[in-house]
Amino acid sequence: MTQSLLDSAASLGSVLYAASLDEVLGLDPKQLLGIPLALIGAALLAFGAQYQSRGLNKVERIVGVSAGAGLSFSHMLNLLRRPSWVLGTALLGIAVLFQIGSLSLSPLMIVQPIGVVGLVITSILNSRMSGVRLGKRVRSSIALSVLGIVVFVSIAAYTAVDRKVTDQKLITILITFAVVLALALLLFVAFRHRGVALIYIVGAGVLYGFVATFAKVVIGRLQQGEFEWLTWTCVAALIVGALLGMVFVQNAYSSGPPDLVVAGLTVIDPIVAVLIGIVVLGEAAAAPPWAGAAFVVSGAVAVVGVIGLAKYHPQTGHSAIEGHRHGSAAAEEGLGQDPGA
């Protein structure tokens, strides 16, 4: 089952990228180097998410309190002592470095779809390591997410045109981010004791969409030698968004499986980044009318896939403590490692 899912995703990616071969070959050869870097980053993201989730689940059993009600000081202290969580965090840090490298070499709309590979890898890893078989609805939801996001960003790559980020546009992005940040904080306060995985996932995806945008802007400004107060503000916004996004992700691990978390990061993230490019930067101003309809349909398909994954995944809504009390210790056995990890 998982192999057929992987084959389908690979075939879809091959068709879409073959269709855009002429466009990709038109890039500077150095820009092509961003593609393998993005692939490595996606793989590291998948493994990092898996190990972070495993570490948090282990800490929940040690502390005896679900992190779905919010990470406590005891949770955080024990996380730093868990080799699996530390390893996962290190892998995610390295993944970020690879993603920044890919953004510095290639256009955002070329490397962003590659991140969805992480969703397929994570789904296969989580299924095998946890011993939980993914049902037909879950596999269909994953396929919808992959299909929607690849089509969405591929159309954007065809129709969008790079435009210089003026100071006025950057100020608009920063103001929008401030509003999003305030809403994210309100949602976190309102839902932190309810363990709603989808809230955390959407919040993290939106925040990381802005983080990717700010990273691209900062890299562009550095390359242009324009490092002034607006650039420093972008750096600060990037750090704040990344930190709050990380908090959302850690809380999501307690109430949802790692492949759901990765789905939010690889589906919601690029949709937000591309929407910023379209609405604020005007990168799709010259796009034909059909492109607008295609954006709406493909984006909706990807979001429906994420919602379906959250609704039908057998691990959604079950904390590690509940699973442990019912004898569900397959995650540790499936990894074939020391339970102390």
C-alpha cells in the first residue's frame, strides 16, 4: 500500500516536472543546485519530525501528563534529556540549513513543491515505526495533499514572475505578519488545553509560510547589499515566527501523528508563501484567468487532504499516555531501539 502511494506521488511529480523541463532548463545552472538541496531538506524534515514526536511521546509517559494540554516546564526539561528528541531537533535544524541553501540558489516556487516529498516519507516511516496501518481514507487524504500542493505551486511557477520586493511591499508583509502573529497567539491561548491537533498544524503551517517568505527576502537583500532596518525587522520576524511555529509543532505531536504535522508544514506553508507572492508582491498579475481558478481548486484539494488526514488518521487525538495505558507500545518496538531513547 505504502509503496503504491510512493510510486503514485513519484509519477505525479515526474509528469509535472517533465512538463516544466523547458522552464527549469532556462534557469541559471547554479539555480538547479537548489533542487537536490531541497530534496535532502525534505528527507531530513521527515526523519526529524519522527524522532521529535517519539521523544515527546516518551516524555509524556515519564511525566504522566499529556502535552496536549500545553507543554509544561517539566515537559521541556525532560525533552532536553531525551536522545531521540535532541536528535530530531538536530535533524530539523540541519533541514532548515538545507532549505535556506536551496532558497538562496533557486526560486521559491521551484523548490517549495519538493518539500511535499517529506509528507510521503513521514507517512511511510510513521506507519512502519508505530505498527499502525494506514487505511484507504488516510492514503487518499495524503494523495490529495500531494496532488493539490504540487499542482498549486507548479501553476504558480508557470504563471508567476519575480518582482522586486519594494520597501512598501515589505512593510505590507510585516503588518500582515503582525496580524497573523496576534491571531496565532490568541488561538494558542484559547486551544492550548484542548489538544486540537489541526489548530496547531494550521497555525504552524501559516507561520512557517511567512518564515519562508522572510528567509527569501533576507537572502535577496543580502545578495543585493541592502541590509538596513527593514531587513533587520524581517530577521526579527523570521525568528519570532520560527519559535512560535516550533511551539505549535511540539504541542501538535501530543495530539496528532508526525505525518499530520509534516502535512501542515509541507502543504499549508507553500500555499501561504505563494499567496503572499500573488496578493502582496503581484507576481501573478500577468497570469491568465484560468490560473486563478486553478489556484483556488488545487489549494482547496490540498487543504481537504490535510483535513482528511486529521479526521481519519488512526492516531489522531490519542495521546501517548492513552496509547500506553491500552498496551500500544508499538512505536518503540517498531524503531528497534532502546526504549530509553
